[in-house]
Amino acid sequence: MNLKQGISLTINKTNLQFINDYAKKQKMTRSEIVDQVIEMYRKYKLKNSIIAGFKSQSKEDINDTMSDFSDYLKIVDND
């Protein structure tokens, strides 16, 4: 279940202009864009945390682990 909650943000003018322009071009709301950016960053941080945990292992082990990363995200996102 994907519940949403309203918040208030204060961002710098350059980022706001970018979001406004992008929203108009993509026919999306600013909220959708911010939510996508946070989602991408959350997955990026999770991936980097996993990689850091495997630093002592071989590159092949890391590649094997990361090959199922998208499946792992689907499981995590459904919880």
C-alpha cells in the first residue's frame, strides 16, 4: 500500500526552477518529481550500503549479489 502525506519543503531557487520546468515538460506534478528523486536517492544509498558491506569480497561476489538488486528492491518496496 502506498500512502502519501503532505509536507512543506524549502529549496533553493535554482532547484525550484528546474522542478517547475521539468514538471511542465513531463506533464507531472512537482510532488511526483520530488518523490521520484527521493526514491532514486534511497535506492542509490541502499545499493552503496550493500556494496560497502561486500568490499572485502571479490568483485565477482559483488556482481553476483547486485545482479538480483532490482528483485530485492521490489520485495522491499512491497513491504
